[in-house]
Amino acid sequence: MVVFMNKLILTGSAEELESAYAKVAEFMLGQPGLVSYKFLRSVADPGVYFNIAEWTDRAALDKAMADPEFHARVSKVFPLIKGDPHIATVVQDGAAAAA
């Protein structure tokens, strides 16, 4: 498993970003290899968002990100944010114990 993380600093409208990102997410949800994703907004600083997506493997992520449809959709996001993307592997994983 690989995890794609991107810290996004808002440079445009929050409403426009959330709408444009929903279209990117709609595309990604149909891609083979996507396990889950979260699009988060900071409570402490509402101008900061985080995109976290788990993928089965790097090849699946790379294939999805190379698709022209992904580029068409994500191009609407770029004017609204400054991103800091990272790809990571899981070192530790956990979940709360069942009650």
C-alpha cells in the first residue's frame, strides 16, 4: 500500500476549491487501486486542506495520475491552492479496540 498526501494552502475561494476537488475525487473513485480517500480542512486554519488517499500500489496511483481526464479535472484545482504533495509507505497502522 502507498499513501498519497497533499497539504493544500488555499489561494482562492474555499467554495470553488471544494467544488473542483469533488470533480477530481469523482474521477479517482472510479480508478482501480484506490482504497480510500479523505479531503480534510484544518480546524485551526481553515485556509489549509489535506488530501489523503490510500492506494493498493504505486503503479495504480501513477496510472490514475497519468490519465488525461485526471489532468483536465485537477487543472481546475491548481489556481486555487498551493500544494505540497508526498507519497509514503505505511510504517505502522492501527485502529481503536472494539468496545
